[in-house]
Amino acid sequence: MTNKIKVLCVEDEADVRDSVIGILKDEGFEVFQADSGKQGLEVFLEQKPDLIISDIMMIDMSGYDLLKTIRENKNIDNSNVPLIFISALGQREDIVKAINLEASDYLVKPIDFELLIAKIYEKTASLKKISEVSSKNISNLKDQISSSVPPEMLQYIEIINQLSNVIRGEFYGPLSHQKYLESADQIHFNAIKLSTIVHNLLSGSTISNPINIHDEILDPLQIIRDFVGILNKKFQSQIITNIEIHDLSNIKLNKMVLIESFKRLAGCMFKLDDALQIKVTIYEDHIGRMAFILSSQVKSAKSAKSAKSALEVHIKAAALLPMLESQGLVLDLLESDDALNVVMLVPDYRVIKQK
């Protein structure tokens, strides 16, 4: 198979898990495994499987709780991933509960593997068809928007941008007043913002990364506090933050994914040096984006370049980029003479300006 179907098997009984994995691999599926619901959630976020097979009765997180957590995070690309329960619980109320939680199917142990394989093909084919229709609709919508925007609009914006920049550099003589300079700055910066919005609209980035009604409005400072709070005390003391800023905008993102992203990013940086100190800064730029900047001091430009290369490898291994992309976030690594800076950029359409 050229594009293997990715299946995640969540089962705490090793013998059952090994049997399922072996048969699915023989069928040609790409199989991931987890021995608990909690680990299953982590693997789900990392690997984005096409389908999940899960037991129900597990110690740390039941299959029901795993499914509920996935379904409630609608902004994750594959929150509607098909999930098939395999369980010794065959009572009517168990099956009804699974259906109410939007399970895709329910098979009672001992497992009929021929039926299980048939269900996997059935569920993944249906989801693929829905995804193809959705992608086609989004593409059509982008084309309609692009064709409805007058091409000269960008020319007008560029003229405003250029003229406002000229005005900002002019000498006003004896009638010069600070408020005129401030007004010129406002014209220039708002022209840049308008240009960004139009370019995003024409490129379809806002449509391709829609904000879901289930996303949360978050205080960026509180997110950093929550992220630091889940670290062990040793690493907590190595995170330096400025929490005295009160005029930052809010952001609309998935809280669980964002905090997990910070956790993995910090973990990657500490792999470079577990005694590293990381300074966290939050910055809003003039076109409405928000940047989380994680900086660490290095000895030289050469060591910064080396650290950047190593960090890129750790980030790839941690499967961090797919998590960020699911939220429309961009990660950039910058080295200077004495520092390594990691920038997590939140796009303007996810930034909610303070009134």
C-alpha cells in the first residue's frame, strides 16, 4: 500500500495488544500503540492516526474519557477520527454510552479480526470521502473570494503605505507637533495591517485555518503560568518570565494543545543543556500578530548555530510542528551572537485585541 492507513491501538492487556498489532501489520496498516488511555492521547496528538482502536476499562484514563477528550477538542484537525471500542463489556448500556460519546463502532471481545479489519476499511473510507468534499468546498470558497476582490485594491493599499511612510519621514518645521507624527504612524501601521488582511484573504489562510466555536479565549500570560506550573521544580526555576504586563491582547486557541506545545518545546531546549535558563517574552507586532519568544544565552555565535541545528532535530523528534500547524501557529528558530531565540508566532486572526 502506498499510503498506509494509520491505526492507533490503545489496550492495557499486553497479549491482546500484541495480537491486534500483529494482525493489523500483516494486513498492511501502519500501527501505533499505547498501553493506557493517557498514553493513547499523547500518541494521538503526535501521530494523528486515521483510526483508533481502544479498550474501555483502563486504569488512568478509560476509553470513554479518551474519546470524550478527543471529541471535545473540535479544533484539532482529526478530532472526528473514527474510534472503535473493543471491550469485554457487552451490555446494552455500555454500547449506548459509547454511541452517545460519538464512537464509530463497538466490538465485543473476543475480537472477530475479520470484522475488525472490515470496519477499519469502512470507517476510514467514509472519513476520507468527507475530507475530500470538505477540501473541495474550501478550495471553491477561496476561488470565489479571490475573484470577488478587485485586483486594484492592493495597488491602492500600496500607495497609501508608501505615502504614509514618506509623511513619517518629513520635517514639519515650526508647526511640527507630536500628534501629527503619531497620526502619520497610525496611518502607516494601519495600512500595513490592511495589506496583511487582504493578502491573507486572497491566499485563503484564514479559511484554511478557521477558528472553531470550541476554541477558548486565553490570557497569554496565564498560559505561560500554567505551562511553567506543570514542569518539575528544577525546570520551573529555570524559566524566567515577565508577568507584570497587563495590556496584552487575548488569543483564541486550544488550551491543551498550546500548553503541551510549550512543554515539548521547553523539553527540546533542555535537551541541549539541562541547566539552561529560558527567558519567555510575549510581544505583539504592528500587524496584529503575537509572538512568544523563548530565549537562552549561549557562549558564541558558533555555539548558537550548533544549538539551533540540534534543536531542529529535537523538535522534529518531538512531533511538535504538526501540533502547531493544527492551530495555524508558526515556529521559527533564530540565532545571534550570544543567544538562541525560538519564536512561536500566533497569526493575527487568532489575536483578540483589547478594546
